[in-house]
Amino acid sequence: MAKPSTVLFLALISLLVALAFGHEKKKPLVVTYDSRSLIINGSRELLFSGSIHYPRSPPEMWPDILKKAKGGGLNVIQTYIFWNIHEPVQGQFNFEGNCDVVKFIKLIGVHGLWVTLRVGPYIEAEWNMGGFPYWLREVPNITFRSYNGPFMYHMKQYTQMVIKMMKKEKLFADQGGPIIMAQIENEYNNVQLAYKERGANYVKWAADMAVGLYNGVPWIMCKQKDAPDAIINTCNGRQCGDTFSGPNGANKPSLWTENWTAQYRVFGDPPSQRSAEDIAFAVARFFARNGTLNNYYMYHGGTNFGRTSSSFVTTRYYDEAPLDEFGLKRDPKWAHLRDLHRALRLCRKPLLWGTPRIEKVNQNLEITTYEIPGTECAAFLTNNHSKEPATINFRGVDYYLPEKSISILPDCKTVVYNTQRVVAQHNSRNFHPSKNAKIVKWEMFQESIPTMNDLQVKSKVPLELYSFTKDTSDYAWYSTSITFDRRDLPMRPDILPVLQIASLGHALLTFVNGEYIGFGHGNNIEKSFLFQKPVSLKSGDNHISMLAMTVGFPNSGAYMERRFAGPRGITIQGLMDGTLDITLNNWGQQVGVAGENMELYTKEGSRKVSWTSFNGNKGPITWYKAYFDAPEGNDPVAIKMTSMAKGMVWVNGKSIGRYWVSFLSPLEQPTQSEYHIPRAFLKPKNNFLVVFEETGGNPEQIEILTVNRDTICSAISEDHPPHVRSWERKDKQFRAVVNPVKTGAHLTCPDNKVITVVEFASFGDPDGACGSFYLGKCVSPIARKVAEQLCLGKKECLIPVERGVLDEAGTDSCPDILKTLAVQVRCSHPNKKNN
């Protein structure tokens, strides 16, 4: 078993070697374009791109993620530049660790991939303030993303800094680097009308500024129908083959910069899914309609570490992407799209140089051909009906098309791929409690509840939360004092006054005379909320304290600099004289909680207070600390937080992000239960774990988990096409590379593991999904035995979908049905015992 320290050492060596090779001089590339495609060194290119954001994973993960991206058929990586992590304080820059964008871009080049650099500076990206640093908000007279002098000055300064850095490191393609395209602004058409003529003027200014700073590669603007002549306007969405009206210039290509592989989640959301079949259909349709670049947003989403996510966005980001949060291949999405890229590459020459022709057979059926007379031809057969399959006659041959699908014929004869027929394997993600990483000796420290006199900042009314915290903390204390005599309070014992707080968001805890009253919060759609709870007041002085919270700053919409949060109106109802408004009662305030300011999440900071053994007290605003050893093996690591409620977790002083498991989705489940701990954050022994719990939970039930996708499956019917790898185009000839070409279930274990158990195998009419298959009415008695004979002990195997192989001779009980082979196996290292 490899030790974690060994794994990290090898990853570091790999990274250093890669970067060393990255300094090797490469030839400059000339990147131009016309109405058909980008042209790189005189050659048209089909571009398959994926968004991978460097701050959302540690550098130690980058090589493996990029290797898998290239293995998935990508040739371009798209990333934003995140202004607020690089210049959190005006004039002070950070390009270290997972902020080292130069290292990331060089590593992309080492892997033989190109880059689309989205400079922004507005990026949205479900990132805090859309990438803008907080200090920009306080520039006098500023209006974000408008023809506004202060904003344009700082935007140009920042853009100039980024371009200068890229030029200095020779990262643009015309310098021999991997950057073939750059983007300025981001989805501006969404807000442009709000700024009227200043919006149109800003678009022109931004384009001129970008091209003026660097014109060695093409510039783009996404979702910008009125992009200036020097800028390519591109599509974002799920179905750009149908929704994109096309570029706004005769000499601009059709590019798809954001093909959403699912949907980001906010706390309180149910699961977000988008099938591999739907994505593949959309991509095939876009390329069939003259598209030549598709970018998956996201290809690897990663993790919103620390406080980097925007309002209410979960710590896990685009986990449903082809590479999940942990960097594991999510199949069939990863593999089905890989196969699509291969199928489209088999059509490369006719797609890029051929003459397109579209024949509408009827409302739902369509034939698209790209043909170079006398040489090559490629065809796309489309069935756009979402429920019904169809047969289409093309050049004298009938082709069966499943519902909502496209078949790709690289020679206008042979179906090598159908978007609805997934030939690639599936997998299922497993979380296992670690044997080695047992958490020992939980200790706790509970925050004290401050009163008005304890808080230094005084004001008549509660200060606005965003501008008060200045994005340095999620938390701010507010406290006021009020004196009652007995005649002010209800006389009946069954009636209590009610404290009502109207808040602009995002959440708050309330205390009266040091006693916890309750928790209230908004949501991503309606951040404002009304908190109402009965309270026990006493004769004499009463202290009302609130811990107000943000859950990320907003990241989208017009006039972002004019957003507000925090308590705005506070009243006490049910007093003998009626309702008392205490909003203007004078307030004491403080940014952050004491433990945060003392950095209790670090070993050094934790020594500043006295901790006590956890005694079962599940009170609010409590810090917990413990230790654990690194989990066994090399699989990714997560922490299960379902016994807690809301707060933040640190491991060895590094924040792995916010958790919020008490905010249930409509399915009565947490939106996110497990939180990623990168192995790069861990030591072999005594990892320091700190949890700040806001509302109350039981730390003794927190678990350290390992994560794998060692359950792999295939579900192949007799009418599935053979694997696209069965063909190649070589020496201008399209040909089969195997004889005979057969349909089969292909299974491959990850990470040099082998197939150790066949958990399910059925040939007939099985149903279900990977991890939950079940038998139908038609069952072959030998299917499992065949699977075991062909697969056990192997890293990969092929099971032919043939009745002569999977059915016993003379015992076919259902000869008249179209049969399916469903198989599920488990992979593990060959020297490990299986439970």
C-alpha cells in the first residue's frame, strides 16, 4: 500500500518534470479564423474543449485532471482568471499555490492541449462577487460593467496586468504558448439593457481595449449578439445547435463556449442531472450545423474552498461533470463524450472543407451531409422526436434511429455512433468509511455571546452587512440593550413577546440575554427573510444579540455594487404598549466571531483558548477540534457531515469550504452531505481537524471516507452499434480496424485495478441502472458464468453481445425479443481481499 507521503512526493515530481519540459521552446502558431472554424497554422481545427478552473483544485491534482481531459478527447482547456483571488487587496497580488495560473497554463501546454483564456474581469462562475475583489466595490462613484470612468480604469489596469503576465511568460500561441483564444467580458447581453446607452458604449470600449492590448490571438465575447467586428460572439446554453442564431459577422465561426454539463447547485436544491445522451445529442447537432468548437462547462467542477462560492452555492461545484468533484471519471458521461469526439474526428475533413446539405424528411427527421465531391462524405441522421424511434432511408439504406438521437456516419454509410445508444461503460460512486482515519478525542470551545458594551463599533442602526464585513468574514455580531419594567411586559404567563427581524439576507442566529432563540435564513431565489420567535424578557436590562451571516456575495445581475444584506428592521411585538421598533435603538457591532479572529482553525491559534472534552453539548456557535490519520490507499478523501448543521471545516489550517446539511431539499435530503478533503492537504499522521458549527450538531458522528468509482457496468442491446474504436481513417481511407466488427460490453477498471467480482450479469430484458440492476422476465442462465470467465482477474474485458455466446444452445426462452446484456462488476487491487 502506498503511503500518502509517497503519493504526494510522486505527484510533486511529476509536476516538476512536466513544468521543466514546459520550458522547452515551441514554435509560434498563427491563429486566425473564417466562417467555418478557427485556423491554426493554416489548418482548420475541430475543437473539443472543457472548463477546468485552477482555484477549484490543488496543484497536485492538476496533472491527473488534465491527463483525463486529454484522454476524454479534449484538445482545449478553458479557464477564467479570478481577479479577487489574485488581487484581494488593491495592489497586493497572489499567484501562489492553486492561484498559480501561469503554472496551470504551462501544464496544459505540457499535456499537448490548447487554452481559451477568459480574462473577464467579470466571470460570474458562481464565484464570490463574480470574480471582482471587494475593494472595487468601494471605489468612489463606481458602477460595475458600465461605461463608467472609475470602473473602466480599474478594468483596464487589471486586464493589462493579466496580458502583460501572459506575454512575459510567452503563453500566447503566437509566442509558442498554448493560449489560442481569449475572452473579454462575460454574458453581457443578460444585463446590457439595464445600462442603456452606457451598456452599448461599454461593449465597444471593452472590445477595443482588449484587442488594443493584444491582437496575436482571436478575442471572443459570449452571449453578445452585438459583438464588435473584431470580436467573435459565441453561444452559451444547453442546445446551441437549435438556439444559437449564429455569429454576427460573415467571417466569424460558430463557437459554443458554455455547454452546461448539468447545473450548479445551491444549498436547498435537489440533485441536478443532465444525461450523457442529451449532451451528446446537443454536441452532435451543433457540429452538424456548422459548429466547430464545443466547450463543456464544466468538464471538472472541483471544490469551492474557503469562502469562494457566491450566494448560497454549494461547496461541491458541478459534480455531475464528466470528471466529478474528486477528479474521478463519471461514466458514462466521460466515456460517451470521448466516443463522440472520436466519431466527429472521423468526419474531420468533410466537416471542415465539405459542402453542407440539409434535407428535412419531416418535422422530426433530418439528414445533414458534408461532402467533398469525389473524395469524402460524412452524414448526420437526426430524429428529433423525444418519445418515438424512427427509420430513415438514406441513399437506399434504412437506418433505425432511437428517440431523440443522431447517428454519425463518417463515410455516409457506416453508423459508428448514436447519441442515444451508450456503448461506453457506466460506473457508480462509492463512499467507504476509512479504517485508518478514525477521528479521536473531540474537544470543544463555545463562543461567548457579546452584549452591546462588548462590541467596539457603534451606530444608531445596524450597519449593512456586505459593506461592514468587507468580505473578510461570513459573520458579524449586532447587539443592543433595552430596559423594561414589569408593566411593559405581558402579564399573562402564557403570552410571550415576539422578536421580529426583517433581514435582507442571508442568515442569522438570535440570542436574548445570552440564551439561544433560533436560526433563520433566506435562499438563493429570495435572500431576504423574516425571523419571528417568542422570547422571554425580564424586568431591567435585556440584551438582544444577533450573529448575522452571508453565504457568499452575489455574482450576477446588473448593478452588483448596489446589493445589500443583513438585518434592516427589528421589532418586539406583544408588549403592553404594543409593538416596539428597536431598529434605531443604538447598536454595537463586530466583524467575525472570536474564534475566527484568533484563528482557532490553526494549531498555533488553537492554543489561545482552553478546550474541554466534548460532553454531548450540541449548542450553537461552537468550535470542535480533533485529529485523524490519513486514510489508507490513494483514493480521494471526503468528510461526512450529516450529524452537523451549518458551518465551516478546516484540515491542517486549510478551509475545505462551507457545509450546510440542515438546509434540506424538497426531497428532504441535504443538498451536499460529503465534503472533499484533497489528499494534498493531508499528512500521514495527526491531521488537525477543526469544525465551526453555527447552530448545533454532534461531532462524534462525523466520518472520514474514501471515494472510488470501482463499481463499473455496461448495458448493451443487440441493436447498439459496435464501439467507435472499431474504425479509423488512415491514408484517406475509412476502414474497420477489427474483423469482424462486433457489438459488445467493454469494461475497464480504473487505476490499475482488476475485476475481482461479477456482481450482476443478465442477458434478456434486465432493467435498472449501474449499482441497482434487476432481472427481467427473460433471463439467460449462463450470462453470469460467461462474464466471470471473460472478465475476472483482468483490468479490462470484452463480452460479445451474441446469443451464441450468452445463451445456452437450444434454451432461448425468449427468441423474439431484442435482448440486452447488463453486467456489473467490482474492481480492486489484486492483492486486496474483497468483502
